Amino acid sequence: MRVMGVDPGLTRCGIALVESGRGRAVTALDVDVVRTPTDMELADRLLAVYTAACHWIDVHQPDVVAIERVFAQNQVSTAMGTAQAGGVIALAAGQRGIPVRFHTPSEVKAAVTGSGRADKAQVTAMVTRILGMQTKPRPADAADALALAICHCWRGPMMERMAQAQRQAQEAAARHRRRVAAARAGGQS
């Protein structure tokens, strides 16, 4: 499975591609950070992130795009910019029929380090070790994008199976309700 991991942001947007192997084996295929200047118009910054995402998707053909879910931040303007950047990346994937999955920061940290409260240095160190890299990915946005892709490689298939089981259970419950309603309606005539 090829996973494009994205640490969304307007100033710096980390994008990485990882391929999963047997078990928990993962290989980094590419990583970069898209930068936009803070004095650029918002629409132009979003267009730059979108264009980069389209290029990455078209070149690398990922099976899924894993984006960090905007969870909670102190500065609303920062959270909004992050969400907007994530949105244009999800749009680029959706236009190409590629599934998009969102992971919370604590979920990513827990997958990569074993602790949902790990700091950026711990995440970077574990990403470096997991991928067998000679040097730490820089800046932190690059390491975070790699961590998102790793997280999805390890947790995504299980999450998909759980979602499928939940859908099947809901469908079975709906069929049961219809049968009960039909039986009641048939008994009243």
C-alpha cells in the first residue's frame, strides 16, 4: 500500500510518500515541505498547496492520502489555515478518486512512539529509526508527514476492517427492523 501522508499547513505543509511491506515494514519513497510566504494572499497560498498536492498525487499514485486532523489549537487563525490546507489536499485526492483518511495528532504519536503525548523530537527520532534513515527528516513538518503515512500503514487496514464490520452490523440491524415491521404489518391484516 502506498500512503501519502500530509501534515497540513499554509506556511509549511509536509508531504511524504511511504510504502508498506510485510508486517510493520515501511519504506520512505519521498518527502518534501511545501512553503508559502505569509505575505501571499490566502487564495494564492491555498492554490500553491493544492497544486503541489495534485503534482504529488499524479506522480506518486498513492492508494490513500492520510491527513492530520485539525484537533485543537490555541490560535483560531492558525487552525483555520491548517484546516483549509488539509481541505484542498483532500479535494485533490477526491477529484482523483483516492480515499482520504484523517488521523489525530495523538493517534499518530501513539502509533509511531507508543505514547499519544510524545513531543516532536520523539516523533522525529522514531520516524528516523522506523524508516532506517541516516539523517533525521527536517523540518518537523517533513517528519510529521512521514509519521502520518506510517500511522496509516499500521492502523489504516484495521480501521477499515472495523468500519466495514460496523457497516455490516448496521445493515443487518436495518434488515432485522424491516423484517419485524413487515411481520407486524402482516399480522395486523
